[in-house]
Amino acid sequence: MYNILKTRILPIIFSVSIILIVLITSINVWSFNDHYYQKIYDTNQTAQSMKMSKESLDDATQVLLDYLKDNRDNLDLVVEVDSQPVAMFNQKEIDHMVDVKKLYQGVLFIRSFSIITLVISAISLIVMLKRDSGFFVWRGFKLTITTFAILLAVLGVYIITDFNGFWNQFHEVFFTNDLWILNPKTDRLINMVPLNFFNGLVNRIVVSIIVSLGVITGGLRLWKKRTSI
């Protein structure tokens, strides 16, 4: 049992931790990338279509992102729409963002736990396996990354062929209510970040994951070669 733990189970735990860290970090980086927001706003002419100034739109974006980061407790913001002062977000949007924030903070917790797990498993593998650690880590990582690659490929085909279906399924899995079904006629949030925003966001996240894991794969393979006798 001890031999299975150090040669099979720990390498897989190590590998899963890496994948989770890369996945969540990629999501985090792109979800808070100001340049991407500005690009989509310019493409969609968001400020003009919402009849508000670019400054007000930027303020609303910053409020949303600060709220998700837990840097503020509410989404209270008054902006001028068609030269009239109004609350930027209605109650339905606020309630949905409460759910989004809980989900995001939970994801960050998983990443923190994965980092701790990665460090502990890496140290344990090096201590227990010494020079053989590279070989067993590489073997476990190959199995894990191959499985993940297959899942990512299947998901990628789904995203490319039916992004709207994928996005609806995502919300149905991660949310227990229908607050995420917003109306562009009454809810400004969906006008700020419509479907093409999330389509581009998901594509960028997937590419970042592939590139990052490709680099890590090369590094682990080199580790295996250098530690092999």
C-alpha cells in the first residue's frame, strides 16, 4: 500500500493539483483583464448602445470586479443613462451576482487548497522517491494530462459547435436558480457582458490552459530525463 501511495497515488494528486491551479489561474487572469473588457466594449459599442458614457460603463465594470474580488460589499452605483440618474443594477442582477461571487470565492479556495496540496505532494515525492521522483511524477502526469486533454477536447468541440448550449449548461450545473436568465431590455448586466463576451473569454481561457500545461509538460519531462539513472 505504501508503495502504491508513493508511486501512483501521490503523482496523480500532484498532477491534478497542477491542472486545477492552471485552470483556475487562467480563469482568474482573463476574467479580470481590463484590456479584454475594453476591447469587447469597443467592438460592441456598449456605452453607446446602453446610452451611457464610457466613464460610467468603466465605473460599473470596476464595481463588478471589485465586488467579485471581495473588495466591496455591495453593487450600489448610480449612473446617468440617457442623461437621467439611475441605479446601475436592479435587484435581480444583484442577487445573481451574489451567487457568482460565492462561486468565484469557492473556486479561489480550491486553488489555494491545490497549491498547498501541490507543495506537500512534491516534497513527499522527492523525500520518498529521491532520484526516482522524476520518473514516477512524469508517469502519473502523463496519465492525468491525457485524461484531462480528452475531456478538454470534448468540451472544446461542444464550445465550438454550440457555445450557447454550453453556456446554458454551465449555468444549470453551477447555479440552483434562474437568476442568470437576464433580459437585455431590463437588465444592464447582460448588455455589458453579452454572449460574445463570454465566447471570447472562454476561448482565451482554453488557449491559456493549453499553452501553460504544454510548458509544464515539457518541464516535467525534462525533470524525468535529468533524474533518471
